[in-house]
Amino acid sequence: MSQRTEAKAERVTERIIAADIGATKTLIGIFEGPPGSPQEVVAERLENAAHPDFGDLLSDFLQRHGAADVDAACIAFPGPVDDGRAQGTNIAWAVDRRDLAAQLGTARVQVVNDLVAAARGMLLLPETAFMALNPGADAAASGNAAVLSVGTGLGQAILHWDEDRFRPIACEGSHADFAAQSEQEIALLRYMQARHGTHVSWERVVSGPGLVDIHAFLRDGAADGPGAPVAAAGGDDPAAAISAAALQGGDPLCRAAVTLFCRLMGAEAGNLALKCLAVGGVYIGGGIPPQILPALQDGAFLSGFREKGRFRGLMSRIPVRVALEPRAGLLGAARIATGLPTA
């Protein structure tokens, strides 16, 4: 046994690296504590554009914080994971568990879909970290749950209830076909097909870029002619500019865009809830929902969520919670890492 291995064996605490990779930024941290109870030591949100790949970002982070003798790591990655390898959907990076294990000097490394980590993290948050959206829902019901994360992309995951605990299941349902439900939504589908091709996914519509496209769709089809391109004034984040203009109340076109966006978000949240019978609740995460809470509470979201024909009664009983804590994915990754086997 090497001196390093002996030192690890004598520890009463673990040192863990956890990372939640997004399309533009990565939240990465060091956690320490007894097995099963990692506590955050340091965490940073870093710009992806400053690094050619995740390995470079990880090296930079470790050098600055002097993290040595890592016991375990979990990397939450925005894309499907196959045998520890993943290629990003909305990011050019790719990761491989084996490369990361060699870089960190430990075999206890796991790469998981980012929504698997987020789903795990949702279960760790206190009730005060959520805003409830569905009044009258049965908060005490047990059963499967669902998670949506709305930001640069649209992430989805399922929390399967196996009678004594939740088990996260990866899901790429956001890339399923967008289903238009009204004349306006049919027109939006055609507009999006002209921009993006025949296949229009839910992620194309319910995401930051989707909100920008919805705003452009409404602007270009306005009866009194095209309005001012509010999105263009948003710099690097036009979706945030549209949201801010909508909530401030000064731009009716932005308000209309955000209202339609919320209805569509509710519709897809309801679709996922039906597909996995999420009577245990639906968790809404990501960067956008906390920024537009007043709009989510105005009724458009719940209208989209509940209007499922003969299942409206069931949908009215399903709890819906918006996560106000942006670190659910990081916390979930840390908890997954500490549970990795030691042999």
C-alpha cells in the first residue's frame, strides 16, 4: 500500500470534487466531511469560454485551491452519459470518467447527466428553498416525481419512488417533438420550423433561446407591424432583457412573450408529470424560473400544466415547486460522489 493510499485509509473525512456543468458556466466545489455528509468548503462559478475543455477548468480550479488527495468526484454534465463518457448537447465539451480519474488520482469518479444530479439535489433542499405554484395540491402524496430545469437548454429527469426512496433516472425528453395546442402555437411551430428545420423540440421553445424566438415570433406577427427588437438590447443575455421588460410592465410585447413562454413551460411540465405519473410532485429548476416568478404565478403556467383533458383533476392535485436555490445540481453531485464505492 502506498503512503498516499495509507493516508486516505486513515482519514475520518472525505475530500470530494463536485461540478455542475452548464452551457455557459460551471459551478464547481470542494466538499469535505464524513462519508455521506459532505460539507461545502469552497465553490466557484466559472465561465466555460475561458477554458478549452473541462479538464483545463478542473486543473485551474485545483491549482488555485490546493486540493490534493481527492477521494471521490462526481461531474454533472449537460448531455446523455454512456459508460462514463458524454458529449455536450449545448456545449462543445466532452468528458470521460477515465480521463478524470487519472487527472484526480482516484478511481471513485462518476459522470452523470446534469439533471440526475439536480434531481438528487432537489431532495436535499429545505422547503424554504422552494416556491409552490399549485394551490390545493396534495403535498403529502407519495410516488414518482419529475424535474425540469429551464435555462440555456431544457433539462428533464424522473425521480422514481421505489417504496422507500427516490432514485433519479436520466431523461432526454426535452428533445421530443413540440406539440402545438392552439392556432397561435401552430403558427409558432411553423415559425420555428422555418428557423430551425422540420423537427422542433420542446427545448427549442422552453429555454432562454426559445423565449427570444417567441418574442421574435410575436413581434414579427404583430398587427401594427414589427416592434422594437427588445432582444437585441439584451447584449449577451437577450432572454433576461425580455424577462426584465415584461416584469417591469413597460413593454406589452415582452409581457405577451413571457406569458406564452410560461404556458408552454407548464404544458411540458404537465406532459412529463403524466408520463411518469409524478404524483410526488414536479420540481422546476434552472436559472430562468426564479427570475420570472411573478409571471409563473399569474396563471399561464398552471393553465398549461392542468389542461390535460380528462386528467385535469389529477393535474390539479400534483404539487409544483420552483427551486430558488441555484446549487441543487452541485449539492446533488457531491452527495452522489460520497456514495461511490471505495473498492
